[in-house]
Amino acid sequence: MKTKIGIFFDLRNPNWCQRPWAQLYADSLDVIDLAEVVGLDSIWLSEHHLSEDGYLSQPLVLAAAIAARTKQIRIGTGVLLGALRPPMLISEEAILVDIISNGRLELGFGAGYRKSEFDIYNSDFQERFKNLETCLVEVRRFFHESKSPGAVQPDIPLWLGYGSANGAKRAGMLGVGLLSLDRSLLNPYLDGLSIGGFGSQIAKMGGLIDLVVTHDPERVRTLLRPHILHQLATYQKYRFEPQDIPEHIRISQDYIDAANREGNPIGTQIFTPEQAISYIQARIDLLPASHIYCWASIAGMPNDIVREHVSLLGSIVKPAIQLWQEEEN
């Protein structure tokens, strides 16, 4: 299996480095054009709501715009919060994206973890895992039943983003991909595939590898520090709402530096192409990793750094990873 390598967008636009919204989206679409030119395989889109920095809220809308603009690159959701939407709505929108892209959609679902998002959608937060899996099953049924229009792909690839052994097992039982690169989840996932009557040959994992590639890591690390801190702090805020964040894990540069010294890296790693290649090899070795992706931009980081990162990922890192996989096989 050759791992497809892509980039991941959340379209954050923090107040302290904010650019006009139309410019942010235009710049991001230009980066997607670049990703296709340099040979990257996929674009993945995330979802959150009520975020002060404008975190992307409607990934399938943006997916349709990307589909109309590109020719080859695959387009995925990593993840769509399935429990917030009616399955029929998701299936209709997804089929249109698949048609516009001529069969390039990867549809990843997640349960979500912010109660406020479920409140504004009048969805039951406590039942989100059950409702998510019901949604996925219904969406898959609608895909197969829809005739006019029907999707280009006979089976649009489906994924579940789960981070626990039980969730990995459930993804396997449903016969879908697992959006996680956690090595400890492989066996539960394979067990689930077996229980669900699926062969291990359909196993596929994917997910985020949190790194930025540059020829000058020291310079870029300094420039990106506030962007990385913003991203980490907002995720921490989401995780603990509405509780107070415990003092001992408040995000600060000292907290990040201490974790890195202890060998438990937190936040985006800044690597040369050679370092990135070694890091990715270690992360995916012996996993059925069909897709990996890195952030395209960390919380509105400078566009020149984004473009260098994307260019190096496509021109140097991807060919090296795929050559390594050919040699390993």
C-alpha cells in the first residue's frame, strides 16, 4: 500500500493576525492549487462551530468549491460531525461533491466533543456516539439507493475518527476506515473487522501527522510559536468547556518546552525534509496507513511558510516516503 500524503485545513483566522476573510479563503484555495501542482494526494477539511477564530464550520461547502477548482487531488473530511446533521442532507451534499470532483471524495465522520455545538443544533450530546454510527449507516444506505443523481464512486470511502480501542473496534465492525494513526488501535480495529465479517485486507488507517516542513527550522519555529500556542490553547479550551482548565496543564511555552524535553512532544513539530521523512516513516511503519495529512496552516501562519511547507511536502517528502514503501515491500 502506498500512503497518500495530503494537507489539512481548518481556516482559522485569529484576531491578532487576521486578514480579510475573502483573502484568507482565496489564499487557501491558491495553496490547494499548489498542492495539486507539487503532487500531493489529498486535501482534508475539519469542522467546529462557535469558534472565535472562524474555524471552518461547513466542510462539505468548501469541499464543493475545491472539487470545482481541482482535477486530481482527493478531498476528505477529517472530520464531519455527523450527529449534528440529518443523514439525508449529508448524503445529498456528499453525492454532489463526488459528482463535481468526478469521484474524489473521502467522507470521514467524528462524534465531536463540544457540548455547545450540540446545543445549537438541538442534538443530544450524550447520545452522540450512537447517533453518529446510526448516521453513518443511513448515509451509506442513501448512497446505494440514490439514483438521480448518483455518486461517481460506487462506494464513497467512509471513515470514522475514533481515538479509543472500543471506537476502533466499532469502526472495524462497520467496515469503514479508521481515522487514527495510534498504533495501539490497530488490533482492536482488526478485531472489529473480523467480527463484522470483513477481511483484514480492507483495513485502512489515516490521520494527522502534526509537522511543518522547512529548510530553516530554527527561524520558522520562532515565527510559528504564537500560532502554535493559539492552536493548542483553543483546543484545550474546547476540551475543558465549561470547566476551568487545571492549572498544571495550562498551555504555555514553558509547558510545551518541558513536554518536549521529556520526550512527549506537544504541538506542531518543525522539521527539515529529511527529519520529516524519518518521523513519518516511524509513525506509519507496519500500519495500513492509506492516508496521512499535515496541517496546511497553523492558526493563520504566514503564507510564505505555508507555501514552502506544501512545496517541500509534495516535492521531497512524498516521493521519499513512497520510495521507502516500495523498497520495504
